Amino acid sequence: MPKALITTVPFGDKNRLPFELLENAGIEYLVNPLNKKLTENELAEMVADFDVIIAGTEQITVKVMDRASKLKMISRVGIGLDSVDLLAAKERGISVSYTPDAPAPAVAELTLGLMLSLLRSVHVSNSEMHDGRWRRLFGRRLAEVTIGIIGVGRIGTRVLNRTKAFGTPQILVNDVMPNLKLDREFKLEWVSKETIYQRADIISLHLPLTHLTKNMIRKEQLLGMKEDAIIINTARGGIINEQDLYNVMLAGHLSGAAIDVFDFEPYTGQLSEIQRCILTAHMGSMSVDCRIRMEIEATEEAVRFLTGTALEGGVPENEFEVQRQGL
């Protein structure tokens, strides 16, 4: 009987269909017994007997694969692939699949919610009210600011769509492959990243983590932003240098930040000391509908593989090329 290791947690909490898909296909499974994000060593200790991993964001490295002699497929619950050594998988004949579209609506909506919270200092007022302090804070409206979006793919485009309801803010965009068709729907200005840093009131990141984006935003870029600018990262930890962000905000620069993704998770760093920095626990995809869809799609891919059916969400070759260039 084939065996699947489900490492991502939570899993199946809102809908049992993924488990039923495995059971109906005669696939034995184990759900992460530690009920937390696994370290490399913890995962390496678990993988020996499994044919498939239904994976979260834990690191699936050469060390892990070398301990997984039966492993033939990794089905990623989500979109990011920086946690999987794709080249090592390819060398070992391990197929990799992912669910890139499923989480996009939820991440886009969280991003918009964070924009609104930061513009109106909702998080600050809530904290002060809980401490017994009544203080009415001035804020800004979304339609009155300049929004900068870096990365206009599945999620960045959805963020753009959701700004329509708020009027016509000025929108600056940057992408390595500009989609000029979007100009028909939005009033966009395609500019460099540096221009976004200098001119935007809100900067929202929607990029993969690669050798080009790792530590892309450091002290120099942060200090080049407006003093009252806001920065939001719902993409991948490591794109913003967390220590530099802490130092810059501690010194009073930037009116706010919202960080949903971190270098090391669970996050326990110094940004928790900065009241005007919203921290969320990598929950961009955690709307009930999107999470269920991600889990079902990833499980369906695992079942397809183990029953000899063609994959529908196989990782495209360009993702392997990204890692070849030095992630």
C-alpha cells in the first residue's frame, strides 16, 4: 500500500475530503505528529517509509531526500517553491507539484486588509484601547495615496482588482515581465523598484524568494522610502531584511509595516517590539475556502501520481531554472 506523509499543519480541519481522497485510493497516510512546522532534522527523521509528501513550507533538502529512499513525489500545498530543492528532486527522479492559484484570492484580500489597517492605524488604536487609552488617530484613505506593487502576477493582479472599489489611487507597478494588457483595466505607471521606493505611500510585495529577491529590501531601500511610507510583505520571508526593518522603524522611519512571512517561522524576533508593525503568522492563504482548495488540489495531485494518472499542477521548467541560477 502506498504511503503519504502530510507535513503541513493544519490539514483537513475544515474539510475531510483530502483524507477521503487518500482513503478511497487505498493510500495510507500520516499527518504531521508534531503539529508544527518541521525542522529539517525532524522531517528527515520521518520520511523514510513514504512515497509522497504533501508538503507545507518546511525545508525539503538534499538531507531530507537522502533519508527518503522511497520518495517519488512532493505535492506542495501552496505556491512558493523556495523550500523545495527542485534540482535535487529532479536528480533523484522525484516529481514536484504545487497549487499556485488556490491561495491567491486569500493573500490578496489579506494584503488589502493590511493596507487599510495601516492607513487608519487600526492596530495601534486597538492596542491602546485594550490598555485603557482613548486616542483618536488621523489616517489616510486608500484613494488618496500612491500604491506601489512589486510583482504583478497571480496575487499582485488580484490586489490591483480589489483597489477598484476604493476610487482611483495612483498605482505604480514593477515586474520583471510587465503585463501591459493590465493598462487597459487600470491607470498604471510601470516604473523601476527604486522609483516605487521613492514615490509610493504603500509598497506591497508579491514576489517569489530567489537569489535576486533575497534581502532585496535592506536599510538603504527602507531609508529611501518616504518617512511616513508603509511596507507590506505577504510574499516570502527574506525579501525584506528583518533586522534592517527593525532598526529603521525603531529610529522612527516608516509609519507602518505589515509582515506575514519571515526568515524563520514561527517568528520570535524584535519586530514584535514595534507597535506600528503588524505581524501575522503566515496566514495569507488561511481563508477557509482557499485553504480547503489548496489541500484538496495538493491531495488530488498525490492521488494522481500514486494511481498513475498525469499530474495537472506539475512545476514548470522555469522554476527549476530559477534555482539553477542560484537561489
